[in-house]
Amino acid sequence: MGDISISSLAAGFVFGVIGFWLFKEGRRRGEVRIALVGVTMMGYSYFTANPAADWGIGLALCGLAYMWWV
């Protein structure tokens, strides 16, 4: 923790926005799993150690949301 870079900030912003949208859509559709992935996406970047972890976890969560969405 403590490694703040432009890449980390960008990942936090991008996946935070996607997470907010997933949270709203999950609640609207009554899909608790999607809403929880959205909440996780909004907050995980505070606990990751480097930009590679930010992008990797964010992409993995997007993939998980996609699998549950379809």
C-alpha cells in the first residue's frame, strides 16, 4: 500500500465507475451477486499493492460480472 501512480488512479476511477454502474443495475434487476461485484469493484483498489494488481483484479471482477450477467 502507498504506491500511488497515475495508473493506479486511472484503474481506481475506471473500475469504480464500472462498479457503480454494476451496483445500480444489480439492484434494479434484483441480482445480488452483480450488486456485490459492483461494491467490490468500487473499493478494492484501496487495498491493492501496485498498478498491476489494480488492473488484474479489476479485469477479473469484470469477467466474473460478465459470467454472472449472461
